Amino acid sequence: MRKLLLICFLLMFFPLSAWAITSLGVAPGLPGSGGTYFGPTPPTTGDDSYQWVFADNFVGGVDGFAMPDSGDSLSIWYGSDNGTVNTNLDIWLATTSLGGNDFEFSGSKFGLNNDLSKASYKEPVYGLNLGSIDDPNIGAWSPLKNGEFGTGGKNFWVLTGIIEYSIFEPGDWMYGAILDSNNKVIDFSPKTTSSTAVPEPATMLLLGSGLIGLVGLRRKLRKK
């Protein structure tokens, strides 16, 4: 038990992106449109090279793209550099903003989604089903050219539309999410678009788990 808690504690300080393959995410504007990314300048190759596709400006802070203004374009991508992509799964655009019921993407409104809320560290979560790549509900997914995205640009698609909203405050996030046929969330993008550079959701989940474990251990030792 103590070993497990020690591992959880150590993982709190280990960057998740070090082993995460970026398969899903949300970014401002069209590829090459000059968006801003918070965080260190990324490598030109590797798991984080997708940042160059959507951002020309890099400023200090915790990882995350700057949210575009209402009325500007927003992109969501899905794919894989090292395997086959299931193009029949429903891809969702989601937000933790409390004003999420006012959000629209390409003219379609977001709605409260309990399945997305359960998978997030922050509730409620509002979402919009974009459909699958093979059968889109909103817009058409465009394949990115080989070498244009990630380490090789293989099997990646992007969907870009106009995002409209009234409120998007510090601490709010835009996500990409994938649900299976049973409405179970099977992928939740670790790299998202945020209003400010704040800790990303996956990091917060891990941090929270580690703190809960430490509290439990302390209580157990007190009882002894």
C-alpha cells in the first residue's frame, strides 16, 4: 500500500505528456493561422510537434492553446501516428465553462452531457457531438497531409468551424472527447484549449488522486 502511494506521489511531478501520444485535441484557428500556445517551444518532431501546426506564438506557462475570441475559428483533430484509426467513433467537442449551454460550433449548440461530466475533473461539462470521421454530424473532416502533423502526419483528420460563446473565464477548458456505442468516454484529450495557462485536466486528476491517497495514509497511521 505504501509503495503504491509513493508511486502515485512521484507521478504527480512527472509530466504526463512524456508518454502520451497526442491523438486528440482542440486548438485555435486553422493550421498555420498563428494561434498562441502556452508553454515551452515544442520540438519540430515528436509527440508535441503538432503544436507547430496550430500555433506560431509561444509564451511561458503551463501547456495549453489560447482560446480564440467568439466568432473566430476553432479546430479539433483526431488521429494516430503509429496505428490504425477507428473512424466510426463519435468525436465530441466539450467545455467545462459554466456558460457552456450558450456555446455554438458551426451554428450547433452545446448541451449538458453527464457522461462527459463523469470523465472530467470539473463538472458540469457541456458538449457537442461532431459525429464520426466516416459519418460527420457537423462539417466534414479533412485529412492532413503526410508529414504535416505529428511525427509523420499519418492518419490525422481535422475539423474547423466557428466557435461562438458569451462567457469563457480563467480555468475554463475546451476538450476533445470520444464516446463508444455505449456512451462511455474512451478518450479525453490531455492537450486542450484554455482561457489561460492553467494546469491541464489530466494533471489535476493525478494530483487529486495523489493527495487523497496521502490523506488516507495519514489517517491510517494515526489509527495505529
